[in-house]
Amino acid sequence: MNLNDVTEHAGEWLRGQGPHSDIVLSSRVRLARNLAGFPFVDHADRRQRQEVLDRCRAAITAGQFGQDLLWVDLPSSPDLDRHLLVERHLISRQHAAGGPESPRAVAIGENETFAIMVNEEDHLRLQVLRSGMQLDEAYTQIDHLDDLLEAKLDLAYSSKWGYLTACPTNVGTGIRVSVMLHLPALRLTGEIEKVSRAARDMRLEIRGFFGEGSEALGDLFQISNKVTLGRTEQEILSDFQNVVVPQITAYEQQARQVLARQRPAQLDDKIWRAWGILTNARVLGAEEVLSLLSQLRLGVNLGRIQTVDIRTINELFLLTQTAHLQKMTGCLMDQGQRREARAQLIRRRLGAS
């Protein structure tokens, strides 16, 4: 597997299947880990970070993580490749932005079901992604990956505090659970504040499509737990499965029913205007596309549009981003060229001329 193989399609987490995939795009479980005997990344010098990288690479590439594992050394990677990995949610913006003198890497598993960042905020950041509401499956896999690493590496652990991490909110289990939700009806009905209130009440964080610091473009919201200290993995998972996700998806389902029952003309107008623009426009901006794709996705899930499937729309959320467009065309483009290429890609994927 190499980066040129992944640009035409999205990873497993956007395939549009799995429980409640009409609202829950994806489930993610992440673990933060550090090597014992080394300073945290921000306090380590270059030699120490390089030694951490070398030890992690030896452990991860030994063969137990799969034959199709892709190891990417980020300092030697082109800017475009690093931005591509950010768009695919395989590395963070922080991980991509480190300078050439900062040893860091990412290991990517088959179908991008998992990724392991080395020398990001912590020495190791493991993540597993699944399509739809599949937190149990994601946790089972990441627990196995964690066991494989712990068998080869001495991890920083305290009998009192649990796993030691660079950020105090991750101390303990080091787990971060999150779901990516598509909530267009709550926005259209003006009730999106319900999500914010629920998040505050349950001590959750809400972020946009690209994680920390990003806006909820395309009505896509990433919701995750804030702290891990004093709570077990199963308690956090149970909260998401039995309280967080059911409550928010119920809000969205109710809002969709209200739109379909009380405002059908306005709903159809939004959906079909989006379809008309996406299948006919010759120039499209990135943020505009995400908004239009959101309305189109709602139309497909409500049965208003039956000529395109959810996976195609999910992939377009990703493939219309800046780095993907340039990677697919094989050349760097200015903003005007990207706007034209984006519109052309969408017309082709949606079956328009």
C-alpha cells in the first residue's frame, strides 16, 4: 500500500455502512501512550525523539500489525502528502506541521482501519476507525493493538494514575471515544443548540469535520469525551452507546420527521437545489460543496433522491478537499483550477455530464 493507492476512494470509515450510518458517519477510539524513561515529546530533544521513533518503528513494523502496513516518515514526505493524510483523518494538523528536524511518523493499517502516530503530542497515538456506530468493534481492535505494543515496548504507567500522558485530561486509560455525526435537520430547524446543551451536560467536546479547531462544515460534528481519569474504558464506551449517541440521534430523527411532515416543500427545495448545483456547476468552492453535499445526503437518507448512494456522497466529502484534488490530478493547482476540478469530479461521480 502507498499513498498513491488511496486517493480515488475513502477509507473504511466512510463506506456508508454499519448501524445508524444515516446519522453516524463513523466511530473512532483513540489511545494515548508514552514510552517509559523518555520525556514527553514537547520536552524531549531531537536525539530522544529519534530514539523513541526508532523503538516504535521496530515494534510496529515487525509483522504483527499486518502485511499491508504503510509506514510514512513525515519529515521526508512532501507537503501535499502530509495534507492528504490530515484530510483522511490519519494524522492531526499538529503532526503534519512539525518541522523537518522533528522525527515523527505514522503507521497506517489495511483499509485505513487503524493508524498509529509516533511523536505527535504523545509518543504514540493509536486510533481505530469504523463506519457507522461500531464503538465495540473499534475498541476490540484497538485493545488488541495496544496489547501488541505493550508486549514490545515499556510504556509509562503509574499504579496510582494509570497511563501517563502529555495532556492531563488523557491520564488514566488514555482513551478518547468519538463519533462523527451528520445533523442537517437540527440545523435546518434551528435546533442545533440542543446538541451543544447535551454536550455541556455530559461533559463532551464538539468539534468539526477536521477535529480540534475546525468548524462543523457540512453539518458534520465530531463528539468526544473530555476526560479519562477516574473512569474505565467500559464506562466511557457505555455512556456513548447508551446515552450520548441515542440522545443526539433521536434529536436529529425528530427534526427530520418535522421537516418531512410540516415543511416538505422547503425540504425538497433544499435537496433538489443542491442536486441541481452539484450536477451542473462548473466552478465550486470547498466549503460550498460540503454544505451542498450535506443537503444531498439528507435527501438520500429520506428517500427523496434514489439515483446516488450514501458511500458516493461520503467519499465526496473527502475527495473534494484540496490535497485530494491535487493528488488525483497529479499537479499543484491554484484556487481557480481547484474550483474547476472539484466541480468536474462531482459531476463525474454523480453521473452527470
